[in-house]
Amino acid sequence: MAEASEVLMSVLSTIRVPRPGDRVHKDECALSFATPESEGGLYVCMNTFLGFGSQYVDRHYKKTGQRAYLHISRTRKTQKEDDNGSGSGDPPKKKPTRLAIGIEGGFDVEQEHYEEEVKVVILPDRLEVTSEDLATMPDVVRERVSLSMAGLMAADSVSHTLQVQQWDGEVRQESKHAADLKQLDNGIKIPPSGWKCEVCDLQENLWMNLTDGKVLCGRRYFDGSGGNNHALLHYQQTGYPLAVKLGTITPDGADVYSYDEDDMVLDAKLPEHLAHFGIDMMTMEKTERTMTELEIAVNQRVGEWEVIQESGATLRPLSGPGLTGMKNLGNSCYLNSVMQVLFTVPDFQRKYVSNIEKIFDDAPADPTQDFKTQVAKLGYGLLSGEYSKPAPDPGDDPSLTPEPRGDQVGIAPRMFKALIGRGHPEFSTNRQQDAQEYLLHFINMVERNCRSGQNPSEAFRFLVEERIVCQQSLKAKYTQRVDYIVQVPVPMDQATNTEELQEAEHRREEAEAAGAPPPPMPRACIPFSACLAALSEPETLTDFWSSAVQAKTTASKTTRFASFPDHLVIQIKKFTFGLDWVPKKLAPVLDDSTVSQLCEMGFPLEACRKAVYYTGNTGIDAAMNWVMGHMDDADFSAPLVLPSCSSTPGTTPTEAVSEEHLATIVSMGFSRDQATRALRATSNVLERAVDWIFSHLDDLESMEVSEGGRSAGESEGNREPPPGPRVRDGPGKYELFAFISHMGTSTMCGHYVCHIKKDQQ
């Protein structure tokens, strides 16, 4: 140990003790997805606190000269559940009893139990020093190294802090209806068992209305299970707000739902309300799963194939290069789906994976905060096959040769998620997000980080030409803009099975009138060619500002492709339909009463509108929480700009952006139109808009197409095509190779999954 003592003494000045605020990366390699559980363990630099897998620690030493690393390795314990209660062996893992994280009874954050080994390793010879070895060394060495080791082990790792945020989904508020709930003296008495829906005779998922004692079935879930919505329909007809779930009543409480407040609630007078209908709460026993237990069951199977409706199929697990799974970090399925698809595109593979050694060599001192490094790390993780091997299952006897399980280790993109979402009001959270919005956000980051050299997002870039004809002056204006996604309308009137749909709607109405369960609705079959035809149809703009007549008038707008990208991204627009199957555009309708309540509290109007929009019209409490959590956002008071929307028909070019931000950018020498485009491209965030405009100077200059003096009746073939930014232009023939699907009632909930065609499968 004399040699080790001398070496430690020589590097003692580089060994630091973590202080509050230091970022400690002890759960994940900065350049790979190696963890302490991986083969070779993880090496944490005792100076920079960056973690590296065994294949990258030498690279860090050669680049920085740092020699002292804390080596952490973990091996999974053999799990033996103690069935006889004798106390021998490990206790069985407890099942979650509440919808919570980081709270007693909630989901177990530590998915496995491990034996951990910690020692100091000194490079380049990988000289190992254990805690026992330190005890024999001089005091100055022992104290400094021991303090550093203890500090590193005690510190919260960056990924752990981001992953585990204490959350309790069971916190319920007292219903505003509970204290003064009106109960009818109608003589109804509910027996202690043997319940069934009074409309359809369903015998499970039953709710008793606390006003009139009606026993009716609950909501139908998205997969067709649950009830037939009769309790909900009863509320809509009567306005009686509170219902209790039969089968969940115990002396400790029960599930109570407020239809008016659209949430699970507390009822302080529940014993009294139940006694009104002859139910003695103190003698009741639980016979059905509570709503919390049902939600836990759903959360535990998120990611399983049954959730995406392939439970009836025989599926063969795959592994190998390009077949790497990504772990769902709570609600990160939107991120996983988008990145899986992006790294099947050759441009992204060439940019970030083929060039990975140079990217790692050029990485800054802290590669965890470098965009290019982390994207390359993710791409290599997905394509290399290094993390796509069947996970071994050692069983009870670790000495036996492990049999491979069907699943694989996969990768957990914690570091990537944190970096890409940093500073973003939505993507920095653990909430579910919209996959299309995330794709555009990521492409914008690629653009900002590829100002020189190859830009893989060019694979999606195309030019859109808009021809707007003022109906008063008959003058036409041609503008070109760069886009990355085609939003395709769905013309329901073009469905090829219209008669089937109308007949199904008729049967649904009859079943609803008779109080019977509604029959399953068939899907509308609309040719994709009809969707493309609808995309190119002229659109009438009412209340349009025309610079030709200096007034608002009516105009027609025609949109067409001015170039075709290598890879075409299509989003199916969301529509709602009347009973006559006439399509109506589904615009976000904000609850004016909630907006007004927030405004009365003194918050800016646009901030209130954002709060209601981003919480999906779910009420004043959710909107208020959003406001309190976003007050420090740079764009808190900026106008609400709906995701991926151009200025809506009837608005002038500057109505959707902040005049203050416009003036700032114009004062820098740019035109109002250029400033407007920059702000729209960056969600009205001034700092990002300035960054964006400097990286798109060539595009903006070439897109300045002024209003012409030709009449709309002149031949379009006689004009020269307007100049545009340099984009690729292909033949416009495409083959579907991937799609992302969403299941759920809104983008704020549900589950995303992607399907990708590989090797003709």
C-alpha cells in the first residue's frame, strides 16, 4: 500500500469534496448508458464528479489528466421471498397501495436491490484502494479521500434528482357540494350487496348518486371496458353532482366523484350522506378496486403490448443493432417514440453516430451539457446493439448459467431528456407532452446547433408557397416559408363507408334512447388521396388585412409544395364532426369563466389564457397551479400562440406576437416580417428568437417576396417562381416507414407508441 499512498498523495490536491450545488453524475456515464450495474461499473471523477463507463474513463483521463476516480459497481441480489414469515431471506417487494412516487406506499423507486462495492481507482494503472486500505495511510490522505468518498456517496445524483420527484396523485380536495348537499326524501334504501345498474343491469363499476340514491354504471374507458356511462348521463340530465363508488365503502372512507368539479373529491359528511339511503358505513367491506388501485394497475402495465392493442398477437421479442428499447421515464413515451423514429433517418445516423468518435473528442469539459454529445450518445445507444441484448435472469441460484429473458436492458434517456427539456416550461417537467410539439422543439435545437456543417434536419425541410388573392383589389401576394411538417386535414365527407357510418350513428341514437349499451362505432375509411386534395383546396380568409387597399377585406389562400423533402413528416389534423358528418375544425375553446377568475386575481390576460389552455380546461385549481409554476417564465405574459399554428385567418401579421419583442428585434435592423417569423418559430421567447434569426439570415433574405401588381386572373404559368431558401427537392414519391400513434383523450394523458418498418418488417 506504500505505492498507493504515494500516488494518492501526489494527486491529493485534485480530489474534491462535493459541496451543495455541485452536479454529481454517479448513476450514468456522460458518454454512454453505462451505470454502476453495468459490466465494469461506473467511474466517477473525484474532481469534476462526472461519471464514465469502463470504456470511456481512460479517454477522460487522457483529455484532462485527472487520475483519481471513485469506482462504483453494483450486482443484483438474489431475491428470495420469505413465505413462512420466519425472517430468513429478503422480504417480498411491497406492491404500491397509493398513486404516488417517493412517498410511503407509493411506487418503489428502487426497482431492484443491489450489493454495492466502492473503491478508489487511480489511472492510468488502475491502482485500486479500498476503505480498509485507507485506514493504514497517513492522516492527511485518509481524511481527504474518505471525505470525498463519503460526500460522493451521500450526494443526490443529477439523474436521480430529476427522476425521483415526490408526487402524490391521491391528494383530494373537499368538494364544494359536500357541506350543503341536497338529498331527496324519496324512500330509497340501498341494500348492503347485490347491486346492479338500474338501466343496463351491469353488476360492477357501480356508482350511487348521493342526491337521489340512483345506482348506475360508471364511464366507459378508451379500451371499451368499464361501464356504459349511465351515471354520467344521469348527472347531465339532473345536475346532481356527487356519487360514491359502491364496493369501495369501508369505515375509513370511499371513492367519491364530483361530476361538476370533474375530479375525485372528499366528502366530510359521507357517513351522514350514506345513512340517508340506509348504508351503515361502519359495517361495509371493500369488494371492488378503488379508482387509485385501477390507476396503479394501468400505470404498471404502461408500455406492455396489451396497452397498444396487440395483446392477442404472438409477438417475438427482438434485439440487436437498431432494435434497442427505451425505458419510459414516467411520461416520456412521447420523447421515446420521436427519437426512435428520428434515428432511422440516415441523415441523423451520419451526423451523430458515424461521426461519434470526433464528437466525443471535441466535447467540452462537461459533456453532459453539450447538445451534440448527448444526441450522439443517444443515437449510438439506439443503433449499436450494445444495450439490446436479452436481459439475463439468474433465478434463485446465481451460480447457474442464466437463461435469457424475453426483454432487454434497453436505455434510460435521463441525461438526454434533462438537457433537451432544460428551460422549457413543458418538456422540463414529468408530465405527458405532445409528440409533434416535441419533434418541432428538437428540430429547432438541431437547427440552432448546426449553423455550420451538416444539418440532418434538412431531411425534413421543404418550402411551402402561399398565394393570397385580395378579393377587392384582385392583387396576389406570393410568400414562401420553410416547414418541417405537413398538417393534413381529414375530409369526412369523402369517407368511402358513409352509409355504414350513418347507420351506426342511427343505432347509437336508438340504443341511447332505450338506455341500452351503445354498439361499437366503425372507423371512417378516408382515402389518403382525398386528404391531400383537401390540403390544396383554396381557403377563404375573412377579415383579412390587405396592404393593397389598406383595409380588412376577404381573400383566398392557396397552399402548395414548392419543394419536396427527402423524408415527409405528416400530422393528421384533429377534427370534430356533426351528426351530418360535416367536418368542423376542432379549435381549442378556452373556458372564459376560468380565464376571468384568474384575471380578477391580478394576473395578465395572456398568462391566464395560457394557464387554461395548457391545463386542458380542467378548472380553476389546475390553472392556478400552472400560473404559480410559470410566473418566472420569460414569456409568461406573451400572447398565447397555439402549437404549430400559423397566424389564424383574419389576423394581421403582427397580432399573434408581442409588440414589445417585435420592437426589440426591429431595433436591431431586421424587418417586422423577419422579426415576426422569428418570434413565431420560437414560441414568442425573445432570447430564442434573436438566436433563431441570426441562424436563418440566408433563408429570411431569400423569402422576402413582395406583393405583385398582377391580377389574380393572369396566367400563373407566365410568372417566374419566387426565390427561396436552399432546400433539397426530390421527386415527391414516398413510402411509409414509420408512424407514431397516440392513445388517450388528449395529448396531456394517454400513451404514445411508434411502429417502424425495418428489413421489410
